[in-house]
Amino acid sequence: MSSPNLLREIDQLTQDFQEAFGGLSPRDLNWKQNPQTWSVAQCIDHLIVINKTYFPIVQELRAGTYKTPWHGRFPFLTRFFGNLVYNSVLPDRKRKIKTFPIWEPSYSELPGDMPARFAEHQMALKELIQSSADLIARGAVITSPANRVIVYTLERAFEIIVAHERRHLNQALEVVEKLKN
């Protein structure tokens, strides 16, 4: 997906999140069907937490201090891992996947302004993508913030982020449906 398409998709996701959850009360944002499931607020928090772990990587790439592991020099590995992760976060949610501990939502009770925080975060994410055009063009390779064995291109990382956001939008919409019933 090209950067302009990523940016349009981020704008659409931001709008979708605002329309679906911006009018929910703090109580409804934090409602959970059971203790093992996430609330809408936790879905949003998770996205902010995970996306922010990519910001320092881009800063290090920009500064020339990022160390790509040796196996990141093999395009077949970056394609393999990039496709593996991308396919695991597709919005269809056919397979449930447990997140890495570093990306767990921070609190079970979150503030009522999570949709607004998400919109603010999305602006920063768009700026990060726009400022990374040169890094994307040169095919910069990074590791997953959660596991240095997993390598993929920075462009694929942004595609993963967008697909992951759509996945959790769908999850949060399911929470709202259950809340209404």
C-alpha cells in the first residue's frame, strides 16, 4: 500500500473510531463482557501502545543508529515475516491471537477521552509515515518491537499497523454490539 493510501486509510480509521465510540460514556467505553475480554477503551489503548513502540525505531533509523540484525539483509526473510505478521492481524478476526505482554492495555479502567486520544495519536502516526518516505523508498528493514527475530520492511510495518487498527475497530464494534444486547 502506498503512503498516500496509508494516510487515507488512517484518516478513515480515525473517522470510524470517532463515529463509533466518540459518543460513548466512560462507563460504556470501559464495559467488558467478562474479565478475559477487552473493553473498547482497552482496544484503543492497545493500538496507541503498540503504535508508539515503532516511533523510537524510526527515530533511530533517521539518526543512523538503528542496528538491523544480520538476517534482516535477506529479502526472502523480510517478506516471509512481514507477510506472516500482516496476515495474522487482518481485520477478519478469524483467528484470535494473544498479544505480546509489552503491548497489553495498561489499565482495566481507562479515561473517557480514549477516542480523542486515539485521534491525536493518529495525527502523530500520519506525521511519522509522511516523514519516513525516504526510509521507505530505500527499503529500510526493522525488527518487530516485541521480537528482534521478526524482521520486515518499514513500509510493511506501516501496513501492519493499519490492518491491526482495522482489526481492533472490528473487535471494539463487537464489544459495543454485546453492550447493547
